[in-house]
Amino acid sequence: WEDDRAVSGRRKAKQLKQKRKLKAGSFETLGLSVAVLKGIRRKGYQLPTPIQRKAIPLMMQGQDLVAMARTGSGKTAAFVIPILERLGGHSTRAGARALILSPTRELALQTHKVVGELARFTDLRRAALVGGDSMEAQFAELAANPDIIIATPGRLMHHLQEVTGMTLRTVQVCVFDEADRLFELGFAEQLKSILQRLGEGRQTLLLSATMPQGLAEFARAGMKDAAFVRLDAES
Ligand code: ADP
Ligand code: MG
């Protein structure tokens, strides 16, 4: 009976641990895969931020989404985590399935790094298409058939015009990160052109700290029944 008691004690401890993990608002309650949860843990995130708690479930339902929240609120993981869930693993089919647009080279490379960290326990492939790096090196990256492309609009357009056969029709999720800055920096024309090249059924996400008029119009034109998530400074 000693053994039985030990087993039951261990089971109780395990159940308690499980219960703690499932406490309201933890990453474990968001229905994520083991591989992605491991990546989140390895990155050192204990609990989702408010914007992540709101945006991840909506994105996982396939919703188009406009998320407005201040800088530093955790918007990167809010869109990267659902992208990883949606894509699952590497696909040998030609063409990327997720596209993340960033206003600057620095931000794109930072996002590329975060994608790598969170996707560490998946076999998803990523590529950064940013200005300042050689086109040849990026051709080689594209040849490896990345699942996720992180790009600045100018360099992406350059690739679309130069690489025969590069298409965005395969993109299922498109993210406009720091959308207010994308517009401030004068990328509006490129963004419209990119939008036109995307597949019909894709999911579109727009993240921003502010919502100027031009941006709101762009969102209306490029998205379908977008949910609007707004978190103010104190959230
Ligand atoms: P935003 O894009 O909203 O400005 P970021 O996505 O760059 O914010 O995140 C800001 C900082 O918060 C980063 O250092 C990021 O690693 C960290 N962070 C994001 N989510 C979490 C989390 N759930 N737990 C702890 N830190 C987080
Ligand atoms: Mg950001």
C-alpha cells in the first residue's frame, strides 16, 4: 500500500502542477501545440501579455485583425505565435505561406530572430528579404523554400520584379507590422501593390501604435470584417 500511496501522491502533485499551468490567462489555455509552447518557454515568456491574450485566439480562428497597442506591449509574439500554429511545419510546396512586412531593416531582422526563437522546436523555415544585403544571398534563401518571409516593402518589390516565378499567391497570412511607420516612411504604393499580389483567401493583420486616417482607409480596403483590438497604455 506504500507504493499506492506514493503513486497517488505523485499523481496529485502532477494534477496540481497541471492546474497551476491552466490558470486563467496562461499560454497553456490558448490551445497551442507542444512545439510552440516549448519555444515560448525557451524564450523565457511566462504569461502572455494582454495584447497576446486577446489577439492570439482571434488570429487562430482565422480572423482578420487590426491590433493597436503601445510600443513594448508584445505585438511581435502576438502575431508570430498564431502564424506558427497555422503553418504547423515546413511545406515542400513552392512559395511562402506567411509574409511579415516591417518598415525597417533593423525591425525586420529583429522579427526574423524572434520567429527563429519561437519556431525553434518546429521545422519551419524563414527568410529575411531586407535592403542592404546582397540579392544573391537572398536568392539562395528563397531557393530553400522558406515558409515565412520577413521583408521590407522595397526589397520585397525588388525581388518580385527580379525573380522569375516569385509569387505571393501562396501567402495565407500577411502581417503589416508597425503599420503607421510603414505609411510614414512612404511605402503606401508598394504596400498596395503587395496587397494586390496576395491570394484571395488570406488572413491579414495590421499592427500599429497609432491609427492615422490613411492607415484606417488602407485597412478597410485590404481586409475583410477585421476585428479591432485596442489596448490603451494602462492595459
Ligand atoms: P511591440 O511590438 O508591441 O512594441 P515587442 O513584441 O517588441 O513589442 O515586445 C517588447 C518586449 O517584450 C520584447 O523584449 C519581448 O521579448 C518582450 N515580451 C513579449 N511578450 C512577452 C511575454 N509574454 N512575456 C515576457 N516578455 C515578453
Ligand atoms: Mg513591434
